[in-house]
Amino acid sequence: MKRDFDVVIVGGAMAGAGVAALLATNPGTAALRIALLEPKPVTAPAAGEALELRVSALSRASQRLLELTGAWPAVLARGAAAYQRMTVWEEHATPDGPGALHFDAAELGEPDLGHIVENRTVQAALMERAMAAGVVLLRAGFASFETSDDAVRVATTDGRDYGAALVIGADGSESAVRLQSGIATRGWDYEQRAVVAHLSCQQAHRHTAWQRFLDTGPLALLPLGDGRVSLVWSTTPALADELIRSSASDFSARVTAASAAVLGRLEVTTARASFALRLVHARRYAAARVALIGDAAHTVHPLAGQGINLAFMDAAALVDVIGAALKAGDDPGELAVLRRYERWRKAETLPAIALLDGIKRLFYGGDAMQSRLRRAGLDLVESSGPIKRLLMQRALGVAGEVPASVRRPPS
Ligand SMILES: Cc1cc2nc3c(=O)[nH]c(=O)nc-3n(C[C@H](O)[C@H](O)[C@H](O)COP(=O)(O)OP(=O)(O)OC[C@H]3O[C@@H](n4cnc5c(N)ncnc54)[C@H](O)[C@@H]3O)c2cc1C
């Protein structure tokens, strides 16, 4: 079968644009011919345009991917905000009393714990770097694929088809690539919705990410560069509906109360949106000539802000594995090569998914006994140096096996 490209990436949101940019700029894989299929237009926000609702907490390791691909300056220029601290507390505790957990970058000798970035800016900056490095953007959707021994043929919604060695499914939690590959998923609906909005706050956010575990789900306030905070309130579908439909003043008052007025009075400054939350975990991340990354492989609860960080580490691990295969003279689309990627990433993502799911369950429900247990657990972590350090290193993305393509250069 003729190969028009070496790699066809399906989906050009953050994960797809990230793997495209890293493949095209990493010395071990830069010679590959890469196509990126994304039907939706991708444009960077104009200077002065209001900050969008979808923002993410990016780990240090993800930042490294953006730095190495050359996308980071554009993300910084849009006001990416570093946060140095994180405070987590339980509904029946106070943020500065027992039952609260405090993370501080200084404890690890780090300048910050991560950055709050605008999703659209990250996507557009990575896309721009990918194209500058020779990635071909195809403005069409993925329709189907067919594999043979030596290649995969990808058909697109505009009636074309392209031969390649490998197709990467970065097409989100409803991944058509995953479906076509016959890869089953496990998971469930969390029966929660995440309500998002940006709010101004009476007191300075002190570059701290605040998270209060309410009995009905976690409420997070992420510090933005302009002094506001970004709300991610995961709650019951009924309350989410009410919050979306309430007046601006009622909504502001409810968020202020639900956050225990930790930043004083909060005032909503944007529209509101809500997202259904569910766990989707692909049983396999690879099949013959197919690899899955990002939400296509694992869609997780946003409570620890891990989704895109896991996706970027998938991208980096895949780039490492493909680079090693090319160096050894192997075909990067062969299942034996892709299984290496799958084993590596499953070893990293399975504990993360189990931990997120466990936290979500432990913190859900208003039983007094459960609540005491939660406070005791948070106290235990707060007073245990090693566990706390490990959790902070996990949040920074510097624990576990960090792919060479995004590892820090030796200082
Ligand atoms: C409320 C909320 C808050 C969150 N906060 C954080 C956070 O703070 N930190 C964090 O790390 N994560 C966070 N996440 C998770 C994070 O947003 C996701 O994990 C991440 O955006 C997934 O990116 P992706 O590129 O894998 O998939 P998606 O963003 O779903 O992108 C899929 C892409 O594929 C394209 N596509 C789909 N079908 C096709 C097709 N047939 N052909 C071609 N293209 C196709 C789509 O157009 C889209 O561009 C949050 C999630 C939610 C809901």
C-alpha cells in the first residue's frame, strides 16, 4: 500500500496538536511526514479578546512540551498564570483549620506548581508550531480506516484517502478511531456536571488554587492572571441546571457561599457553561497501526486537573517510542512497537485514574462518619512529608517515568 504520510493524526485539539508539534520538532522523529485531520477551524484569540471559559491547570511536564515545541511564548503572552500554592479542604472543615491540605511549590524548591492556561491558546499555539515544522493540516473529518500488513489507509469525510504507517486517535472521548479499532471501553457516568465561569473576587487569590470538597462534589477556584478566578464546580445535574439558569447575582451569591467566602464576595463576569462528567477508559491504547492518546484513551474527572496533562504525557511517550523504533530500523506502526507505548502509559494512567476515582467516591456524600474519615485522611497527608511530596510531584508531572522527549535538560 502506498504511504502518503508516515503518521496521520485524527483530532487537532490540545492532545492532537501537541503530538503533532512534538513529533515534528523532536530530533528523533522530525523527519516523519505527518498529517493532522481536524474539521473545526482553529484560531488563536485576538489580542484584547476576552479570556475564554475553558482553561486548564498545566503541569510542569506539560509546560516542558510547550517549551520544546516553541508554543510556550504564545501561551505566556496570553496571560498564562503561575500558581504557587494549592489549598484543599472539606465541606465540614475550614481552609486554615484541621482537615485542610496545603501544597506550596517552595516546599519542593520549585517556582510554582503549574500554570492556568487558556485551552484555545494552547491548541492554536501548538497547531501553529506543528504547521511551521511541516505538519500538513487537512480540514476534514476522519471517516474510516483499513489496515494491511504494511500500512493503514485513512478515508476522510471529504471523500479522500491517505496511506500511512500509523494513525493516532486524538479525537476525544467519543473517539471514532477507537470505535473503528474495536477497542472496548470501561467507565461510568459520574452523574455530575461541571459548571464553569470566571469570577472577580473581593480578596486577592494569592496565586493559590482553591478546592473545597462539598458533599455534592468538588468546587475549584483557579487563579487567573488578571486577578479573577476560574470556577469548576462539579455537582449534581439538578443543581448544575439551577446554577446555569439562576440570575448573575444569585449565581455569584451561591458560589460565594459554596466556597465558604474563602476569597470574600465573588462576582460572575462571564457566561456560564456546564459539562457532563464521566469516566471512559479504553481497554487498549493500541491496535495494529493505531495508537490512542488523550481523552480518546482516558477521560477522567476534572477534580485534579489531570486530563490534558495525562494527554501530553501520552504524546511524549508515543514520540519516545516512535523515535526508538525509527532508530532501531523498525516500522513505527507495528503492533509490537505500539504495545510498548501502551504498557508504559497504562502503568502511569491506571494508578492516576484509580486515585481520581477513589477521591471522587471518598468525597461524595454527606454522611458524618464519612466526613470525619475524610478530615482524618487530609490531616494524615498534611502531616506526612513523603506522601505530600509525592502528591506534589505527581501534580507537577515530575513523578513516574517522564518521557525523554519532555525531560528537563540537566541543570
Ligand atoms: C470542566 C472541565 C475542566 C477541566 N479542567 C482541566 C484542567 O484543569 N487540567 C487538565 O489537565 N484537564 C482538564 N480537563 C480535561 C481536559 O479538558 C481534557 O482532558 C482535554 O481537553 C482533552 O483533550 P483531547 O485533545 O484529548 O480531546 P478533545 O478536546 O475532546 O478534542 C478532540 C478533537 O478531535 C476532533 N475530532 C473529533 N472527532 C473527529 C473526527 N471524526 N475526525 C477528525 N477530528 C475529530 C474534535 O474536533 C476535537 O478537536 C477538564 C475537563 C472539563 C470538562
